[in-house]
Amino acid sequence: MKPDPFVSETTGCLCLAARRASRAITREFDQALRALALRATQFTLLSALHLAGAKSIGDLAELLSADRTTLTRNLAVAEHHGWVTLRADRDDARSRIAAITPKGSRTLEAALPIWRKTQRRLLDEIGDEAAASLRRLAGGPCVTPTRTGHAPLKPLSKTRAAIRHQDEHPREHPKEIPR
């Protein structure tokens, strides 16, 4: 196939840029938290459970905008370390409830200074405007509806607060890609 010169515009793809930025940010937090045998995803999980309280896996997945399968794997690792407990839901035996343990709270408390230092360094690197844009794209802060002492984040548009997951949109059939 002969290269199409108009395809060069894809080098500015927002999807690719966001995925690369996400991986770079995650690597920074993973490296910083490594001394506590904690990964960024586990830190986020512990933080969410600490702030929101015990949650079903489905509710927690929705709260974190996480894939249930990935979340289940992360919960298993956190449970293995003794940071969370998983129990059957009293109202629905098919559902499991995740809760942070005292050990998980101590781990989170020990991780906070490391997280803060990494957060500050990354914020200094990317700037307030880019950080605010990332939070706006994500739909605002995790777990809590508004930031304490701050005005709520402005939505991306007047019609939606954040980019919605693909499953929230009516199915559209993609156009055939010519071969």
C-alpha cells in the first residue's frame, strides 16, 4: 500500500497521545510507590475505598471507570497483601463487596507523602492548565462530586460532563475501511 500523505495528520491522534501520557504518568507513580510494594492502580483503589467506603465490585468499577476484569485482578492482589477484604453482598450473594482493611489504611497513609511528592512534581511539569484539562476529560475528581474549597470543574461541553464510555452510546456501525 502506497502511503497516503493525508494520513500524516494521525500523528497528532488524541487517543494515542492520551494513552502514551497515561502510561508515562502511571510509570512515574509506580516507580515512586515501588518501595511500599504498591502500584499506582492499587493506590487509587485504596484511596477510593477509603473515601467512598465499602463498595460492590460493580459500583467500584463504575466509580473508577475501570474494566471489571482488571479491577477484579487488582482487588485480588490487594486482598493477597491484606489491604482489602472481599465478602459476599448480604443482599445479593452473586455480588462481592470490597472494603479497605486497617493494613490497607496504614499502607495508604504511608504512601500519601510519596504520592504527594510525585503529584507535585508531575503538576509542575505539565502545568495547571493541562492538569485541569485532564481532570475535565476524566469528568472531574474521583469519588467526590466536587473538590473541597474549589469551584466544580467545567464540563467539556454543555451537553455532557465527560467523555462517556463506548457502552453508554447507541451502537454505531463504523464505516468500512477501504482496502
